[in-house]
Amino acid sequence: MAFHRPAVASNVLSIATLALAAGLQLGLFSAEHPVLPVRIALALLAITLVFASVFAALRHAEIIAHRLGEPYGTLVLTFAVTVIEVSLIVAMMLHGDNNPTLARESVFSTVMIICGGVVGFCLTFGGLRHRQQELKRQGTNAYLAVLTALAVLTLVLPNYTLTGGQGAFSHAQLAFVGVLSVLLYGSFVYAQMGLQKDDFIEELTRPEPGRHRKSEDGIAANVLFLFVGLFGVVLLAEAIAVNVEDALEALDVKQADAIAGAFIATLALMPEALAAFRASLNNELQRSLNIALGSTCATIGLTIPAVAAASMILGKELTLGLSPGDTVLLLLVLAVSMISFGTGRTTFLTGLVHLVVFSAYVFLIFFP
């Protein structure tokens, strides 16, 4: 078998990330080292390894995706990223004082970053390169239907129930919505992999014969190093996210929970955002949307039930209902998405509309 430097580099990064994370978790060295230069060096090393490992994970996930084909390859990447986000949210829930709005902000940030930012960049630059791009309306509309139902049920409905507190579900309501979310997302994945599979596949997404043949020979190794890298990313990102939360509290920053949620979402979504952008530039718009919208559906459909279960088991308060301003942004980005994909074609102007909504979201985080 040929010796591939990129593959070796990706594997080394994955192992190094896991090694540093294990050392921190086992107490071999501390992120709160008393010597300031050592503490700074460890923090910079952790951040560098996390970002590098995310790119390495993307490489492994794309190789697996090409081997498995669509939609199975996209689902592998989606589930992997969701694991990162769930782990980060639960870790920060266990850290320090209870932060009841962290899960809400992370999920809301995911929807806004994907449907506003990632989709906006994909459509804008894909449109500039190819003038206009086509998509499959049946599959895309299915994504939007599931996404809208999950988002409204989990992020808007809590503000209008009577049993729980403001913006919160009672335990019975939380369990009910959590089960509904899992069932709806599970049904969607079943449809995507079964009879409706063709609704999510375009001919351009099918790999050419012989493409990635050498990399595909080591599919088991790619799966192994994907999970090694992601496990290391989860453990290291936990330490980084906790430090970010502590720093925001120390600086008494307004909307610290919104900033922390956006940070978690951005970190977790990087592999999928890059994969979606590459697919759009390659004129594979449906695959791009499968990755982007699929990650959003998975985030709500799997993260909310996991966080709900953790909240009830640990006795942590959980507030899911959005503020009025965030509710408007959520409904706006969902409405724009429905209109954008309604014709089956997109242009760079379509992407600019999404980026305008995303810009409003970012601006209002820092200037509420």
C-alpha cells in the first residue's frame, strides 16, 4: 500500500489530540497551571489541536462518505458532529453553577449559523461560480418540514405552556417533547435511507468510478481514526469551552450564554460547514444541503432529548424558550429558507438574503 503523508498527518493529529485530552482528564498536567506561560502554552496547544483535528476528522469523514455513498456518508458526518455538540453542552452543564439557557442558545445558534451563515455562503459562492444551481425540492422540503416542527416544538412552544416556568417545560412535557423529537428525527432518517432515498440524491453526488480508491481501501482505519479524533476533540473542547465560560463570567459580559452557545455551535459545526461549502463549489448543491440541513435536524432531534435526559437525571434546570427577538430571527430564517428552496433553483442573490439574516443574528449577540 502506498504511503500517504496527508493520511499519516491526520492520524498523528488525532492521536496527539486524544493524548493531550487524556493527560488533562487524568490530571497528568492541568489547564490551570500556576505558571502563566505554561498555562498559555497549554491553552494555545489545545486550541490548535482541536481545530487541526476537526479538519482531520473532516478528511476521514469525507473518505467514509465517498465509500458509503449518499445519504449514508452524510449521516456519518452528521452523527459525529452531533456527538461533539451534545458532549460539550452536557460538560458545561456539569461545570460550576447551573446554566439553564446554555442548551437553548447552542441549538438556536446551530440553526442560525447553518440556515443563515453556512447556507448563505454556499449559495452565494456556488451561485457566483455556476450562475445558478439546482436542488431536489422533495428532499429539501422534507428537511425544512422536520426542521420547522422540531425548532418550534422545542424553542418556541415552551414560552406558551402553562405548567412549567417561563420558557421551561415541566418534566412530563420535557420527556414528551424529547421522545417526539427522537421519533420524528428517526423517522426522517429511515425515510432518507429507505423508499425516499432518491429524493435526497442528485447524480453529481455519486462518486466517479475509481475516485478515492486508494483511500477507500483503508475504510476501517478511517472509521477508527475518525472516532479517535472526535473523542479527543470532545475532551479537549470541553476544557476550552469551560475556560471560555469562566472568562465571560469574570468579564461580566452581557449575553455570555449566547456567546458560549455560539462558540459551541461554531466549533462543532466546522467539519460540516467546510464539507457543505466544498460540495456547493463543486456544483453538488443537494449534497451541500443534505450536510447543512441534516446537521441542523440532527442537532435538535438528538441534542434536545439528550440534554433533557441529563437535566432530569442531574436535577438541573433547563430553559428552552427563546426570547421574543430570537424567536423572530428563528421564524425569519425558516421562512427565508422555505422561499429560497421553493423554486428548485438558487442564485448568489438567494445566498445574500441568508447572509443578511445571519449578519443580524451576529450583530444582536453583541448589541442586544
